[in-house]
Amino acid sequence: MSNQILHILPYPNKVRFTESSVLSKTLDADSVPAKIDSALPKEGYRLTITPQGTEILAGDDAGAFYARQSLRQLCGSGTEVPCCVIEDAPRFPHRGFMLDVARHMTTIENIKRLADAIALMKMNVLHWHLTDDQGWRVPVEKYPRLIEIGSKRQGSYFGQQKDGTPYGGYYTHDELREIVAYCAERHITVIPELDVPGHTTCAIAAYPDLSCRQEQIEVGTKQGVYKDILCVGRDKVMQFVYDVLEEFCGIFPGEYFHIGGDEAPKKRWKECPQCQQRMKDEGLDTEQQLQGRFNKQIAEFLAKRGKKTIVWNEGLYSGQMGSEVIAQRWFDPGRFAIRFANKGGNVIMSDDRFSYLDYTYGRLPLKKAYRYNPLRAGLNKRGKANIIGVEAPAWTEQIRNFDRMCYQTFPRLCAVAENGWSQRKDYKGFLVRLGDFVPQLRALGITPAKADAWNPNAKRRAQEMVEQAKWFI
Ligand code: ACM
Ligand code: ZN
């Protein structure tokens, strides 16, 4: 009995096996009664399976949903389900997947498949990266050229190889709302991202007067960091950002809004009379502080609409941001996010070396993704308590279709899901449970990478690191 496991991924936090088992076909997850007991933790549940019957006690509706998800997985993994009592609740409140549709889009049907898969793994956030240098994907009534011009590019680069096929597209507001509703039914919050002031080449291509140099540029085709960013010295740029946020807020009702803030080189701001004047007027010494002021203004705007702002860790570089924002750590050699958490700020952990799903398996083997400890060195007790979760981004410069998306994302996202939910880790047990989980992903129309790709040998890893380093401009 002692080495008995339940075929549930992520693994539940407390399991007590009791006598005997029941036939899977006699269990129907949807018709098991559920009662809410608010003494149980948020998103938590107690699932009791006995030969006499099965019942669910849950802390809230999400908890009842997760109890059913556990039951679905148990029934999907064999003809018999062991009798047991599961007492379960997530380790972190934020368990996310980030989908970049700016570089490459995927269909609404495919996004629903991804939502089904992340819900099965008890993840509760779909962070939707909707704008970037290579494309703008949401119509905004006051700025039609964002779609007419900004959603189209002349080609793409895959690694160093140019593909001259024009690329473009966008989602209608109805489609975006359809995904929000589909996710809500699965207890997934959609967090939209408007990435500003950097990664805005597509917006500047549509409206050159949003930039410092006011020059016509093209929507980006290459991967990397572009120098032209929004000119925050101009009032019309603030108005543009507010108008776009207002329209996005009408589509995405969730409590959180991501405003990017990553990789915004300051070269243009240093040379721009308007940006320099703005710094003088506001008594700001550095361009970083100018970005800090910009972030603060946006966070205030969103707070008035009942929303909490999330920024990538570069948003902390000015040193001006307090707990009005949540930081998302991705690449942070200065440890700004760690210090932010230690001082009381909430942080989402997406360390690129452990969570970036666009990286090859050589760069990020499955085992490494699984072993990642988000409560990393440098966090004090307070800091650890301020880590609100984990999130894995699927950046799509190199992911041009849904098959590739599934290959890159699964099963590494399963490791992230377990990291976000379960207190204990057991890589061997995880692999055993993956064996049952993969057919359930396939049933959703998702084909994960095959097992021989998950953990490449050292030689292959070294080759892939060298290859991938050449992709950036
Ligand atoms: C990022 O990868 N630029 C957040
Ligand atoms: Zn400027």
C-alpha cells in the first residue's frame, strides 16, 4: 500500500488511502455532489472516494471544479480508482501560462484546447501577450491603423533564416470575449498584456508620431530588442496608452492587467528633446526614472478601474514602484524582483532558464523545469511569502504553428503546473503520472513532445545553446 500513488497531475498535497477501490465507469465527475465549506482554503477541496459513494467538500467553486478535475484524471487513468481521501489546496494562488500571439497567432479553437489543458492541470491564469514589435492583435476603435498597418509584417525570421511570406491577423472583440468566457467557466483568469513603452514597433509603424524620432518604421520581422519605443515626453502618447487601456478594459474584466515594461532601451529617450524636457519638468534624474513615472501613471489609471498592474521585472529598475504593482521576474541579474519581494511586493516567478517554453529542450530540459525552485536563494521569510506564483511563457518567434506550440509547451508546462500546486516534488513519480496524462492531453487535441526529446544529452544541449544564441538582432 505504501508506494501506492494516485494518477493525478499536479499531485495532491495530502492523500490517505482507505480500503478497496471503485470502478472508474461508476464514477461521473460531473454528477458527484459538492458542498462548499468556507473553512477550507481558497481553491481547496476534500474529495472522499468510498465504495458507498464519492463526495466533494470545497472551499469555493474553484475548489469544487478542481476536485472534479482530480476525479476526471483518476477515471481517465485506469478501470479502477483506489478509495481514498484527498485534502488538497494550491501552494501558490497564481499558476499561469503565457501565450504570445503577437509573433504568431493561433486559432480560437486552439486557444480553447490550451485552456482545457491548463484547467486540467489546475492552472488558473492565461496571460495573453497581445502586442509586440512584430504585430498588434486587438482592434482599437480610435486607432484603426493599429490593425490596418500594425497587425501585418512583411516576413519573419526563423533563427537566422528569413521567410519573406507576409504575415498578419487579429482577433475580433467577440473572439477575445469568447476566450475570456471560456476561460472563466474553467476558473481561468485572462490577463491581457499591453507591452509598453518598449516592444512597440508595430504601434509606431502605424502611428510614427508615437515615437521620439517621428520617423516611419516597419513592423518588426526579427526577434530581439528594438530601439524605437514610445516617446513618453509627449502628452498624446499618454493619451494613446490610456485610450488603448480603456478599450482593453472593456474586453477583459479580470482583476489584473499586464503592462509589459521589459526591454525598453533608453537610447531614443536620451536623444529626444521632449523626453528630456519631461524629465526636467518632473525633476527626474534618469531615463529609468522616466519609465518609473510612466509605469506609475498607468498603474494609477488602472487602479481607478479596479485593476492591479503587473510589470516585467524591468519595471522595478527605477526603484520607484511599490506594492501598487506586481512584478513578474524573468531575467533579473540585479535581483530587483527578489529585493522587491523581500520588501513586501508580490512577485510572479518566470525565471527564463527554468520556465521559458520557447527554449529548446536542450536549453531547458524537462527535468530542469521540474526541479525549479521558485522560492529561490536571496528571498527572506517575508520575500518567500510574497511569491504569489509561477508562470511559463510560450514566446512564439520560433513557434509558427500549433503543433510546434504543443511540442514546446507539453510536457514542460506539466512540470510548471506541479511546481505551482504541489508542496512536494518527486520527479520519478511525475514521470509515471505523465504516462497517464499524455493520453488525456491527446484527447484534447494536444500532441506533446515525445519522451526522447525531454532531456537531451550534454552534447546536444551544448549545440542547441550555441544555435539559439544566434537568433537575436
Ligand atoms: C521578456 O522575455 N522580454 C519578458
Ligand atoms: Zn521622446
